[in-house]
Amino acid sequence: MNSQDLCRDAASRLRARDAAACGAVGRSVVAALDAAFAAQRAGGARIACAPGCAYCCHQRVGVFAYEAVALLQQMRSTLPLAEAGAIERRILVNASTIDGWTPEQHRAANLRCALLVDGRCAAYAARPSACARYHSLSRARCEHSFDHPEDIGTPRNSRPALAELQELGNSLDSAMEAALADAGLPATKTELHQTLRALLKDSSAWPGLTPSSTP
Ligand code: SF4
């Protein structure tokens, strides 16, 4: 299925506006990016990413609203209640911290993602497409970028990513924006924690979301 078909199918499913549809679409987008990644790796792409390396999980991430629903549903339906509750509390703390920053300050802060647990994403199968498309070609450059946020915006700060996956992710975003707008759904990306906080406070627009265990 190409990007246009995948996103048309997604928009049609998302018209249901429920958590199950968001989860299915989120996982299908991640699966498409993972399949493209596997093909690149099989073709000899020199990927530096490895389990436990999480420099990129300290960056600013933008998500569509449906991706945040998918992420929360994945977390609540697969993690022990106490772990999901701890992550939800971290989401609220991070969102409130980010409220006081400009996007540039956030990008320079190396703020650890609330979903990062023991070096891994707690909702990996439904992680945002911005995360699934990112595969580094140099761990040393990621490390330098992490250690020297003052270099942000300069060539010294660049993190070399696998271009084919970035291009596929961008093309999926464009097709998804059009499809979401057609379906009358939010089609603009917003910051991950702030989007999740809005959902934690009021998820009535997305029926079927597993309830939180946190008070
Ligand atoms: S959502 Fe998951 S993959 Fe994305 S930054 Fe957070 S921990 Fe990392």
C-alpha cells in the first residue's frame, strides 16, 4: 500500500473517532515505516541505532491528535497499571515544564520523554511516526548533539538520519494531513506531552480509550 492509499484508508477508519481506530491506524503507520527500515537495513544501510540508545528520545516530538490517542491506548492496554500511572504523572510534569519554554528552549533542554523506560519506548508498537522514521547513521553525532545543545541550529549539532525513512515519513505526514482534514479531524501536529496532557484531562472526543488508573 502506498502513502496515499494508506492515509486514505486511515482517514476512513478514523471517521469512527474512537480509540480502537486510532490504535489500528497508528500501528499501521509504524508498521509501514518499520518495513521500509527493514528493507533499508537489508540493503546495507549503516544504521547506528541499537537497543538502549535513546539520545533521540530527548528531543521535541510533534504528534497528530490520533497518534496521541494511539500511544495512550497502547500504554494503558499493555502496561501494568502502576507503570502506566507513573508515565501519566511524568507526562503531566513534562507538559507543565514545556509550557514555560519556547520550542527552541525545549529543543536545547534534552528533556527526557515521559514514555522512555529503561532506555526503551513504553509504547513502541504505537510510537509517533516522528519517532519511527528517525534512524541515525552516527551514534557519535547523536552523542555530540546531546552533549552540546549550545550548538543547536549549527552544522556541529546535526544528527545524520536515514534520508529514505525521513522522506517516507514526510510523505506520510502530507498524505495524512489531507486525509485528516477531509475527515474533519485535527490535522496539525502539536507537542507530544502537551497533546497527551489534553487527552488525560478530557478524552471525551475519543470514545473507547481505556480509563486511566491514576486518581
Ligand atoms: S514516544 Fe517513545 S520513541 Fe518517541 S521519544 Fe518518547 S520514548 Fe522515544
